[in-house]
Amino acid sequence: MLSPYRISYIIDFMVSHIRRIAHLDMDAFYASVELLRYPDLRGQAVVIGGGSRHTPEVGEDGQRRYAKLRDYVGRGVVTTSTYEARALGVFSAMGMMKAAKLAPDAVLLPTDFESYRHYSRLFKAAVASIAPLIEDRGIDEIYIDLTEFNDDVRVLAQRIKDAVRNATGLSCSIGIAPNKLLAKICSELEKPNGLTVITEADVAPRIWPLRASKVNGIGPKAAEKLAALGIQTIGDVAAADPALLQDNFGRTYSEWLMRASHGLDERPVVTSSETKSISRETTFERDLHAKLDRGVLTPIFTDLCVRLAGDLQRKGYVARTIGIKLRFADFRIATRDLTLPEATDDAAAIRQAAGECLRRITLDRRLRLLGVRASALSRKEDVANNPSVMQGELFSER
Ligand code: DCP
Ligand code: MG
């Protein structure tokens, strides 16, 4: 039988267009940057993480002498390692002394963050020259929204990989999927130098067999707790009794777990050029009826707006657009938003706008979740210095 999540996905699939989201992650990033500088180390087990005392020295014979892991003494940890070192069991975050037992002959190099930042900028610029909708996720990973391209997605991804290699001399792995959650899992599937494309139909055969901790958002603690319940794989999560998950993880997280395990994720790719939104949402302890539970719902709704206003004020933003999000008992999602004549960070104004949004939704089903979102943000100080931003709509109407 189809679960509500599956049905939800199929409906989304029919009514909305499918996104194509790429996650790009550089291969053994710091180590690969070091190999550009020391190409003679290619093919060897190399560990990054030493201090500057481990900088290679050039001997009188002109040969470089590298520090070896076996000689390391101290409490440092491995920052990253080449795939050859990984084959010996040496991974990021492992104590260096422990790593030395596994790979005594591995070369040890110091970290050089300035170089890594330089190559990080280079690879991101190379991707942006082809596909500009990029969400920066840190030094060696990005999401790219490829939905609007008509090209074959593999051809496009290969073009991006080639551009990264031309600009940096480095390889990366790309995963392409209908959303960020799956794309992130997918970029790891064929590392290094991977190019993996999955669709919704691949979730069961390719994603479900993977360990639950492969999902970004299932950390070591949650994975341990799941394992204690006999839940090892993503498929186990998908097949788990929702009540069991809810008892152990609370409603918000268990609901997310169920959606994630079915490969569902609506988060947009957020580019740094667009101002982000700020939102507050809550999943109810039990499904609430819009009319019968009005007495419970109204204060929750108001409280969300007050908290959202507090977030805006603390962060120094005002918002032109206020939106709401509802998730119904059947997991369908409805959103509405309203653009105001003036940007605001005022709880009462937000509550009023959100209330107007709510009136535009037919509330005939029980609700699981309610959220309020502020977008089209500007810095409050910019608005204060330039009132036309605040009153743009009023002026433009004249
Ligand atoms: N890093 C770190 N500490 C960690 C993990 C990683 O400082 N515990 C640094 C070093 C990595 C970089 O961040 O080079 C990117 O992290 P990744 O997890 O992407 O690891 P790599 O790029 O090294 O390897 P992979 O090919 O698995 O992506
Ligand atoms: Mg990486």
C-alpha cells in the first residue's frame, strides 16, 4: 500500500514541475590542493593536519623531504586524507597518533587555509560561469539549481566538472536529484570524480539500502538512537512505525525523518545574492482542526508571529512579504503570501498579514503544521536611511 508520503510525492510530482538540483563536493579537497603543489606525492597516502613544523624541506640534493606520519607526536587530528590513505583506514577527525598506527608511511603535510580558500573561490567562480544559481555551503561544497536548463543533465554536469578541472586542476563529485537532500546523498555515491543522477524512482533501490546517517540531518546521536530501535538504513526509517518514531524523537523531528527517508525535501536553493527569508514553524502534538481547535490554534499562530518579529528585530531586518505555510494531516502543503506596502518587523503587522494569508486557504482538513515566514528582507538601517525602500509601494502608486 502507498504510504501518505508516497502519495504526497506523487501528487507533488503531478502538480508541480520537478526540480533538478545538483550537489557538488570537491574530492579530498585540502589534500588535492596540496597535491597540486607537490605533484610527486600523487598516488601516495597523504594526511593533512600537521602544523607548520611539518612543512617539507628541500635537502642539499634538491630533493624534497616530507614528514612521515610515524614520526608525529602530539594530540592533533587528521583534517583530511588522500583516498590512498583512506584505503588504510585514515579519515577526517581521527587522532593523528591513531592514524600513524594504521599508516606509518603516510606523508604528513601542514594545513594551509589560505590556499584552500583560494581554490574554493576558483571552483565556485567556474561553476557560476555555467550555472549561476548557487547556494554556498562551505569551503568545498555547493548546491546548484539546474531546473531551468534544457540540456541533458549529465551533459550539463560533465560541463561543470570540466570547468572546475580547467580552473583548478581538481576533481569533484556531483549528485543530481529532485531536491537538496537527495542530491547531497547522491554526490557521495560515486566519489571520487563521481557523476550520479537519481530520480524519485531510484529512492527505493538506491537510497533505502544506505545507512540512516547518510542523511544530512541524522547526526551521530540520532543514528545511535535509531540503531537502538533496530533502525539501521534509510529504508528502515521509511518502514518504521510513525508512532514509534514520534515517541522517541518528538513530532517535529519524527515527521522530518519520515519525509526525509522517503526522499522528500522542499527547501529551495538559496543563492547569496537574494536576501534570505526568516521563518518560524511548529508541528502540533496532535492534528488540529482549524475551526474546532480555534482556541488552541489562535494563540499558537500569534505566538509564531511574535517570535518571528523578535527574530527580525534581533537580526536587524524588516520584511516586505509575509507568508504562511500549512501542512495538512494528509501531508499536502499549502502556502500563501502577501506583500505589504511597507517593510515591517512589527508583531501586530505580521500577525495581521499572516491572518489575511490564512483566510485565503480553505481550511477543511486537520492541520499538522503551521509556519509563518518573512521574506523580501532589507536591513532596517538601510530602510531608515532611505525611506523610499520602506514606502516603495506608496510612492510608486502615485
Ligand atoms: N574537513 C575538516 N574537518 C573534518 C572534515 C573535513 O577540516 N572533520 C575539511 C577538510 C576537507 C574539507 O573540509 O578537505 C572538505 O570536507 P569533506 O567532508 O568534503 O572531505 P573531503 O573533501 O576531504 O573528501 P571527500 O572526497 O570525501 O569529499
Ligand atoms: Mg569534499
